[in-house]
Amino acid sequence: MRLGARGNLYTSAGVSAGIGLSLALIEADEGPDLAREVARDLVVFMQRPGGQSQFSVPARTPRPAPRHDTLRALLDEIAADPAADHSRTALAARAGLGPRHLTRLFREHTGDTPAAYAEAVRLEAAQSFLANGETATATAHRTGIRSDESLRRLFLRRPFLRRLGIPPSAYRARFRTTTR
């Protein structure tokens, strides 16, 4: 997001842009930790890419938002379209970087590998789709998780902080917010 500033006047267009502006001002005045906490509470990005779905993995990244423009653009792309090809090779090609350099940047700025970061975004996207009443099949397709079984394994697996431990059907039944 770009801030339009003239003296002490800041402008934005629309509600979402206003939220983004507010988060940027909080970050400038109080630091990235508070801005990330507010973004997490609002379930929005701290630096919201225009027209994109609101998944909170970027807001929970334990470090300040990447200052590396290329990496920030890649993180926005992953959040915007979890189903796209986000393999290390594809991301490196889009960024114009070598795969090893890309992995170093990801580790430095997010604490994760490109694959782990993309998986976390896909998992949160899947949670959101299931909570909104999507089927496991539709959710797997929309998030880039190859199949219902892969989605199930991802939900049941217990890596470090991604501990759901329940199958997608149970998650959907427990957290569904709409009647479809």
C-alpha cells in the first residue's frame, strides 16, 4: 500500500484502504508489533494487497514485514492466490532470483521456507473456506491442495504451530459460519 501524504494529511479510498492506512500509521507511530496485533484482531493484512482475500498468515509472521520489495510482492501473491504454483522454482523465476537465494530471503524475513510459508497460507485459506461452508473437495481445489486426502493429511498433521489435529469435515462442522 502506498500512503498519499501531504504535510499531516493522509488519504485513502474506501473502507479497506482506510484500514490499511490506519495500520500503516499505527506501525509508523507504535511499531510493527502493535500494528500486527491490530491486523490479527481485525483479520486483515498489515500491508493489504489491493483486492485480495484476507488470510492472516502474513499478519502472524513473527518478524517485522519484509523490507525486501521483491519478497513482499511474493508474499502478497501467495496470499492472493493460494492455489497458484508457489513452488520454490516458480517463485524464484517470478522474482528473478535463484532458488537458493530465495530460500535464504524467506528464512531471513519469515522464518520459513517458501514451501512452508505457502503451506501455512493454504491451510489458513482452507480453514476460511471450510468455515464458510465449502466442501472439502472445493476447498482443496481453491487452495492448491491437490486432493481431499491431501487436505485431510494437512489438517491432521501436527507440525510446530499448525496444530489442528482434526479432519476437514470436523473443522467445517465445528466452525461453519454460514448455512449453505
